[in-house]
Amino acid sequence: MIHLLSLSGSLRSTSSNTQALHAAAKLVPPGVAVDHYDEIGQLPHFNPDLEDHLPESIVDLRARVVRADGLLISCPEYARGIPGSFKNMLDWLVGSPDFPGKPVALFNTSPRASAAQAALKLVLETMSATIIPEACITLALLGKQADPDAIASDPDNSEMLRRALQAIVGHISAA
Ligand SMILES: Cc1cc2nc3c(=O)[nH]c(=O)nc-3n(C[C@H](O)[C@H](O)[C@H](O)COP(=O)(O)O)c2cc1C
């Protein structure tokens, strides 16, 4: 079984990014399970002083990332950058020895959110993640009231998500 961990950069209850990740979970090929991490809003602010005595929530976050064979990330753009809460989570993962080499699929739900995607790629590359280019997709969900079932049953969106999932799963299987 291949385990993927999905992480949304939006805390909004009806977030298009979270909905896209839930849609992806409905479209995974057989033999793949998706676990969604939804505690980003509860993480403490990153502080290097705490690295020697990690808070329980960070121990759990890192353990879930370690257990995952790959990450599905979907993140909005705030003020031409990465939302602070998501960057905070990534900062906690910088010191995680198992993060380098982690395969990552990057979803974007807004075609105009190019600055945040570029910034996210730079941060993830700096953290030595393995970004799978064929698994980086932009869905046109901005301004649409989309639920996971609607996204998963839309021909264009589901096709893009399926291809992205195949790309990251193919990379993991071949490793
Ligand atoms: C505080 C704030 C700042 C935003 N800044 C930008 C921006 O710089 N560029 C952009 O394309 N969209 C911006 N947006 C729009 C969001 O990226 C957009 O609403 C996105 O769909 C939110 O993702 P979600 O549906 O997953 O919550 C901003 C939204 C908020 C709330």
C-alpha cells in the first residue's frame, strides 16, 4: 500500500484547496491511501529554541510526514505569497531528517496564484523535497463553489488530478 499525506494551505472551512485534495483522495488508483492532515491551524509558531524539546503536535506532524510515501500539497496565494500558517508548518519540517527526498505533488486551484506557487517550489526545493513536475497542476476552481464530488466528477479536473496522482504514485513505485 502506498500512503500519501495531503496538506492544505487554507484553513477556510470551504477551501477550494482542501476540496481539491479531498477530490484527489476519491480518485487515487487502487493500492493508494490518502491521509489528510488538518491540524495546521493548531501548530505553535516555529521557534528554533524548541527543536531539542519538540511540542507533541510537531512530533505528530513529523511522524505523519515520515509515514507518508509522498505529499499532496494544495496552497492558495495570500498577498502574493505563501499563507503564514502553511509556511509555519513547513518551517517546522525543515529540521525533520526524513523530509529530504520526499516526493511532492503540488496543486493550485487558481491560475492567477503564480507567485505563491513559485515561492512554494523554491521553499520545497530548498528543503530538498522531490517535486514531481508532472504532478504539479493548476485547476480552475477560483470563485467556484466546488465540493469534492463535483471536482472529482468534472471531466477536466478529474483528468488532471488522475494524471498528477499517477505521476507521483509512479515515481514512488519506481523508487
Ligand atoms: C488575505 C488574502 C490575500 C489574498 N491575496 C491574493 C493574492 O495575492 N493573489 C491571488 O491570486 N489571490 C489572493 N487571494 C485570493 C485567494 O488566493 C483565493 O480566494 C483562494 O481561492 C483561497 O483559497 P481557498 O479557497 O483554498 O481558501 C487572497 C485572499 C485572501 C483572503
